[in-house]
Amino acid sequence: MNVARTHDFALILRESNALPDSAQALVEGLGWSDAERVIRLLGGTEIYVPARRPAPDHWLSVAVGHDVAQKLAHLAGGEARFPIPRCHAALLAARDAQIRAAVGEINRDLALRYGLTERRIREIRNRGTPRQVVAPRLW
């Protein structure tokens, strides 16, 4: 994921207030981009974070980066099970907002970028748009 897209995701999530409290704590301790990386890679799991700073070859350092692993150790080091929130609904809401904001881009390109079908892209773009309701003709 490129930096601009990560920044957009973080901005949308920040404005939407859609994150659960546990994710907010991660954001406060790690920062937006690092918290997003941890949630995307490890969301929905419980991890053990060592009390001391993890070594560069520790599995956590390898998975999320050594700097982020050190921040996690400072935030939650030594906890037997540290839950990483999944944030599925918040991430989908942010993704959908990005798709709706992509004015001028064609559905095929968006479908390829987000791994969705063109039909799903159309549904997302049309959701929230007021549809014109036509009353049925009775006579």
C-alpha cells in the first residue's frame, strides 16, 4: 500500500470516529499509519508482546517492522494476550468512502485496485446517492 493511500485511509477513519476504543488506543500509542499496519496484518488475533524490546529477528519485528514492534512493546509489553482489533466495519467504511470519492475514475480501474467486481463498485458508488423514486401508474 502506498503512503498516500494509507494517509487517506487514516484521514477517513479519523473523521468517521468508526474505530473501536481498542483501536483508538493503538492509534494513540503507535500513530495512524503504524496502527493501520498492525490492524491490517494482525487484526482479529491476540498476540504476545515481549516485555523487553524485541530483537530485529523477533517474529513481531519481522511482521510489522522493528520500530513498530518496539512501540508495541512499550505500549503493551509483557501482556500474556494483547488483542489486536479487526476493525472490519471501519475499514470497509473507509474503503467505500475512498471509492465514492474517486470521481472521474472508471469502475474497472477501481475494481482492480480494490479487488472487487465492477458490479460491487457500482453498488458502493450508488449507495448513499438519492435515487429518484417513480410512483407506479395506477391507471
